[in-house]
Amino acid sequence: MNPPVALTIAGTDSGGAAGTAADLATFAALGVHGACVITAVTAQDTTDVSDIHPIPVATLEAQLHAVFDDLPVAAVKTGMLGSAEAVELVARLCAGRPLVVDPVLVATSGAVLGGEDVRRAYLDHLLPVATVVTPNLDEARALLGHDGSPEELAVALAGVRGPTSGRAVIVTGGDPAATGECTDWLAEPGKPAVPISHPAVPTSNDHGTGCTYSSALAAHLARGAPLREAAEQAAAYVTRQLAISQSWTLGRGRGPIAHTIGGTR
């Protein structure tokens, strides 16, 4: 029996923690065949992104056609797109497909991966055709241009107009200091936001967490899970992987979330 197919559209991470490395490893761990479209090649480690080489938009388009013309893609997820032109192209070619948008604007290290033109392109083109958008708190604030609680921001982003009425937003993370839990907020248009809580894992080895969450969400959607169930399963997967890498000492900065399977510590 064929596995479902999920596609990641993202940049590389030479340290193997984030980007397409995280996405493909997560797809495989969750029983999904992963295809990839590379948007940029980066030189990055656990401390910084030192160089970014964007892939020409024509090559990006050729990669997308190569995948869509040959494979039965059940879900698409986007990571770093890098330019407004890339955002617009992805929106045009992926509209109408199950689409998870991880609006990567800033790396874990703090490196800026998209400017004001990219932010605007997300709002005008990609968010309106997305199935679900998965910003962390900082990304949600950057997209909207104002502060707010995770719940408020999720509801506001779910209200961005577009041709589809089913887009949802999951603002991930939150402050676990008081409760020992992280709470993601799931909002759908016209509905109150719903909290999804999961245990917090105290660790600085969290490079690639957002990529891993969004690719796990896409994998579960590709396998046919309803959105809330997929979100809960994705959060549980990330929690397990953070626990595995909690005591690792890889790299000089924020170490990678685990993409190994089992209890390697």
C-alpha cells in the first residue's frame, strides 16, 4: 500500500536542524513519503545564518511542476520562502491543495529571513489560500504588525480574507513558566479560539522546532486526520522529540531538536 505523499517547500539548513532536513525527517518518522522543493540554500549552524543563496523563481517553479505532475501530493507545507516573488508563486501553484503555511520570517538564532515585502506577500497572497497557518508568537505579531495575546492574534489572523473559508491558524508556544505547559491556540474563521495544551520541555535544544511542528501537522493531515486531531498529534510529536534531545550537547548555540527515533540521549 502506498504511503501518503507530503511536499515541503523550504530552504536548506546545513546544520540539519531546520528547513527541509527537519521536514523530510519528520515526514519519514510519521510514515509519509516526503518530496521537497528547495527555495534557498543557506549556510547556517546553531548560532547564526551566515549566507543565503535564493533559488531562481523559474527553478522554483520547475521543481513544483516536477512534483505536482508526477506524485499524488496529499499535503503541502511551506517554510522559508525568502522573497515576495516566491511567496506569490507558491500561492498561485498551491491554491486549492491542503496547505500548511509556516510563515518563517526569523530563524531561531534571530537571523531575519524575510523583510517587509515578504510579510506583505504572505498577507496578500499565501495566507488567503492556506488551509492552516502555524506562526509562533513572534511571527504572528510580525505578520499583523501589532502586539496581542496568542489567542487574540490567532483569531485576527484567521480573519484574513481570501477565496477559501476554511483557513485556520495555530499560534504555537506561549509562556510555559507559570504552569509548566505550553498552549497553542487554534482559531478558525467565525469561531472562538481553542487552546491545545501540552507539556513544556525545558531545553535550549529547540532549533528546528517550528519546522518540525508544521511538517508533523502536514504529515497527519496527509494521513487523513481532522485538523484538531492533527494539531494535537503534532504537538505530542514535538514534545517527544524535544525530550529526546533535551540533554544533547550538539553545536555552540541553540542545539537541534531531535530527528532521531527512540530514546537516544
